[in-house]
Amino acid sequence: MALPLPPGLVPTEVAFLCEMEMVTVVPRQRLESIPLLSGKTPTLRPPHRAQLPLWLALLLKKQRRANIVAPPWLLADSLKDIIHHETNVDPVAFSPPPPPPARSDGRGGARPYGQASSSSRRPGDTTVLLSPPFLPACTGDAPSGYLPYHWLEMAETLLAHAADDVPGAAEVRALLRDLQEVRAAKLRGSTAELEGGRGVQNFRGVGAMELAESRGFVLGVVEGVRKLGASAEASRREEEEERRNGGVDEGSDEEMAL
């Protein structure tokens, strides 16, 4: 008999999905293109950089055939700026996600990924912004000062298997620990609004691993609030029913007296 699965993705599944993220590598050997289900990989020619899926980059790193370029948001200065924003600039909300990258439209302008040009846009079409893993949020060209959707699992993976490619790995580990504690405290504190009767909570900027780890706690709070609300509603209905029955009984007693 199969055991019931918890709702949503578990942390191990989130870490597996993170391996689809594209990262930047610096090859140390020539490697021809490899056909994958997602398409062919670029031909590696040292010392030219290339973008590969994280799982393939880790394999080449283990074989000493390539080095991984740490994304700019994983550097110590960028993490310090994010911690400053989380603690001083906006102590309640989370730091905003990275903005969608723009690409040239061939006419001297730029537009976000997934947005068609005005000439090729059909009537009724709406702007579609792509989301991870279809945006380069963990490559060497990613913007600094913004945490991508898979920031926590990506950072842990790179520090575990490619720590020599991360400048100041020891300081980065300490900053990541502080950042994780700050954001975890915000997630726990956000449940106070649910207890106050607000049924909608804004999780903009929260990472995938953070959601997977805190889903059980948040769902437990929501279920507790739901039960308390149901109990209060049942008590209110019972009181109304007693008042209604009490009024009927008093009226019948007066008629009997007459």
C-alpha cells in the first residue's frame, strides 16, 4: 500500500529541479556538443565561457574538465547588500526577485524575454514573462543584489562541490547562514497575519527551497486558524439558536398565563 505523499514538492525534489538551472563554466578541455533532451549543448573551447545545466557542469567539474563561474549574487558583497535590505531597508517583506533580463530587438532598443516586438505581436496577445529555469538567473551574467528562485539550493550545491570556484567561500557560507536565518524568521512571522484573519499572504521573493521547508509549518497554521474559525462560527450559531428558542418559550409562557 502506497503511503500518502505530502502536498507540494519536498526539499529533495526541489534540489533535483535546481539541477536544470543554467550556469556558466570555463572549460579546461575541448568538448564537442552533446545532444540532450533539451537540445544540444554548446561546443566547449577553452578559455571561452559557455552555459550548461548545473548537473552537467558538476560532472565536468568532478572530472576536472571545467570550472564553474559563481553567479554575481553569490559573492560576499552582493550577499551583504541583500542582508542589509532584508534587515534595514524592508524588515517585513522579502528582497525582490531579479528583474527579467532584456534582449536587443535589433532596432537599438531592448525588451524582456518572452515579450514579442510590436510588429510581430498579434491582436489580443499579452506579455508573457518567462520564469526559472527558463531565465538565466544563475549564470555569470545574472544581476547582483537579487536572489533567484533556486538561490538556497544553488548556493549549497556550489559550496559543496565547487567551493574552490567561489571567491571567499568561508565568508559566503557565514553570510548565507545569516541570510537564511533572517528570511526564516520572516516566514515564521508572516503567519501572524493569517492568525489575524487575513487569508492571503504575499510570498514574492521567497525561494523554492524556503517554500518546501516551511510548507508544513504554514499549512499547519492555516489549518489551525480554519478550525478556530469553524469553532467560533459553530458557537455563534448555537447562541443565535438559543436566543431564538428562548424568545419562543417566553411568548408561550405569557399566553398560558393569560
